[in-house]
Amino acid sequence: MRFWFVLLALLGKETYAYYYERNALNATAANKVCALSTYLKGIAHRVNSESGVVT
């Protein structure tokens, strides 16, 4: 019985670590996309304001 408990604990730990890493990677990718989007919007806004177009 104790063997199964230890096995489940180890499997749970591995699964948790895997999901944690995957979520961290997803968050990093989302942050990069968000930063890129903000950067592009900033460039577009600057170009528009220089050409006299009000956004």
C-alpha cells in the first residue's frame, strides 16, 4: 500500500513539474507576443503622429 502512495506522489510531482514548466513557457511566449504587439503599435503611432494623422 505504501508503495502505491509513494509511486502516486512521485508521478504527481513529475506531472506538476511538467505542467509548471509548460505554463511558464506559454507565459513567456505570450509576454513576447504582447511586447512585440505593443512595440509595433508604438511604431505605428509614432509614424502616424509624424505624418500628421491623428489616431
